[in-house]
Amino acid sequence: MSTTEVTGLRTFSEGCSKGYVSMEWPLVKLWQNFVALAAFFTCFIDPVIFAYDSTNTSIWVVAYFLDAIFLLDVIIQFFTAFVDKKGHVVIEKGAICKRYLFSAEAPYHFMLDALSLMPLEILALAFSNTYFAWAGFRLNRVVRTYRILAVLGLREEELSTSTSIIRSIRYLVIGLLATHWLACGWFMLSCSSLVPGGEVTCANETWAYGLEDMTNVNTTTGTRYMYAFYWGSATVTSTGYGDISAMVTEEQWFSVLAMLVGIAVFFGMLLGGLTSTLTNLDSQRAKYVHRLNSVKDNLVDTSVNKELRQLVIGYYNYLWLSRRGVQQEGIFSMLPLCFQAEISRTTNKAVLEKVSIFDEIDEGFLRMLSLNIYHELYLPGQIIISRGDTGHSMFFINRGAVEILSDQDDETPVAFLQQSKVFGEISLLYSLPRTATVRAVTHSDLMVLDKADVNKVLRYYPEGR
């Protein structure tokens, strides 16, 4: 089997020159979304042609144009590379065809595609050569509903997309199509499809009997459809107002079916799914609140004084407001070291540029040094460094503000430092006592670099001394 590494599918021109496409290409993903949209319109248009108006030439042109799009997509499937279980991209034509035809992951995709493309309407020539019969044999196209759900499933698996949005779209599609198909069936129970000459006939004693709009020659197909769609929406959501209701046995049975569909789709799938989606949207906050409550209980159990408890709780509140509770340390630990260094160099660039001792230093040294910069959060009034302590760290104000206190009483502010300012950098060179006390004025997010980490990096880059 011919395979290539995943990185070998980076360019569109390279793949086309070799006769394959990749599902990872943005253009191919856009095409998949377009095909799903075309499938949705097919599932919408063909029932309308069958139930309401099979004489409109324009809508027939649109229907067969959508068929052509789907046929082109089926052809593309035979040239679409895939990733095997070992993480390699398979580009061999035989393997691609075998996967599409007989894949255990999606065993029915080709059969469903083929079924939805079969020109069954040709059979109408043998039975009843009418527009209505022709439209009826075309209903195999609604099988393409599966393609809509399959594409939405692919988008949901991508980490770059919002799961809640994709699921909401899926529920909306299922709900609309279910209601639409019921509306088409409901209309057909009472009235005939439009025939050449513009006539629609409705049976006596049915739901449409007495509604002048249903049989009026000047009434549009859209108006007739709205009556049926109104009934379908009211019935599947169990909000039926009774103004349009079942009058004969067939309509009563169909209404029961519609209500069962409503229970399964709207109350079972849609409401349950939307409830789950809304719950998941708040899951991160719920987990964080649970963690905070555990901290509060532990502080009370260990008899920590009230002032310190308030400081700790204040820290957790600020951590949630500033970072949504996410600890940045170790967030990229799963990445290769080269990626970690590149990200750290980019995010910590401002820190290193503010310190003159790092001017004209080797880029590799700065990249490795940036890996050792870490964050510390301080609450208003909290002491960051104390006068007289031996210094061993440099601080960069990423967010917030601090004040330098007088060396006379360690209480009176004599200087004020805001975002992007640096203090304590001399401690990276000399282990001298701090000459002043520094206190946080607001919630302060500081980026810290320790002398010990600088010395560790200097072992690998002695020329930096």
C-alpha cells in the first residue's frame, strides 16, 4: 500500500498533480459543506415537487442540478486520501476505492450514495407517464439526509469548531426536515398535486375542505405549503390550536404519527440535546465552583483565620475572571520541546526585550530562557518583595499595577509601576538585598524569571555570561 506522511498533504497543487485530494484541505472541507447544503435542498425540494407542484420547470432544473453536484462528489470520493490507523495518509487509488466501497467504519456510504443517484423516475414511463409519477419515483433522493449528518459529524470532531454550534445545526436540520416531510404528507392526504392548467382539488370532509385558499387558482404553492407547515409545526411540538385538525380516519392516524415523531425528535432528541449543550456550556464554571467550595471547606476545617481565607478566595475569584480558571503552567506540555520554546519565545518576547542585559544575546539562549518564565498572581495589598530580602527574581507586570514603598517606613508609596514595566532585574546578576518593598495595588499578573533558571541556561550557552 502506498502511503505518505501526514505532512505530505500540505499543498493543493501537490495532491492534484498526483491525482488525489485530502479531507484536511480547507477547500475540500468547504466542498463537503457545500455538498451537505445541496443535500439539504434536495431533501427539501423533491418532496415539494411530489406533493405540491410537479409542473414547475424551474424547480425541476434545480433538482437535477443538485443531482449533478452530488454525482460529482461521489466521483471525488474515489480520489479522496484518508488517514489509516497508523497515522499515515493513504493515496493509493485501489485502497481509496476499497475503503469507500467496503469500509467497516462507514459500510453503507457508497450504497446510500448509489441509491440516492439511481434514476428511478425512468420507471414512471412504464407505469404512468405523468409529472406526478415522475416526481414520486424521485423520492429516493431524500436518502441524502445521511450525508448532511455525516458532514456535521466530521465538523464536530474537529477541535477548531464549536461543538455546541454544530450540534445546534444538526438538531435544527433534523427538526426542519421532519416537520417539512410531515407537512408534505399532510397536504397530500387532502389535496392533489398541482396539474397542468393550475388546478388543485381537495377531497370533501378533509382538513382542507372549506379553505378557499387551497383550491383557488390564484393561490400560490407557498401559501398552500404554509397551511400544512403550520399544522406540522403545531402538531410535532404539541401546541396544536385546533384550527387545522384531522377530519377523517386517515388524517387521524397521520396526526398520531406526527405526534410520535414530535415526541421522538423534538422532546427526545432536540430538547434533550439542547439541554445537554447548555449544561456543557457551563460545565467548566461548575467544575471550578466545586473546586473552590472544596478549598473553602478545607480552610474552615483547618481553622485558617478569616483574613487569610478571604485572600485565598479572592485569588481564586481573580483566577476565574482573568483566565477562566485555567492554569497556564503546563498547558503546552504535550507539545514537542521545539514548539514549546517557540510559543514561549513569542509570548514572552516583551519581557526579554525590556531587560537591557539580554540585548544582542543569541536567539537560542533567549528561546530556552523563555521556557523558564512563569506567572504569579497577586491580590491588591499583597507584598510582592520585601526590603532586605535577598533578591533572586525579576518581575514583569503583565497585567495590573504595583507600588514601590518608602525605605523609611515600608508603607508610603514613592513610585508607581503599571503594565509592561520591569522591576528586580538586577537580581539576575547579583544576589543583593532588596532595597525597597513592592506591593500590588490592583490584581496583578506578573511574569517571573529566577536567577537559578538563568544560571541553568548559561550552562548550555556560556557565551551569554
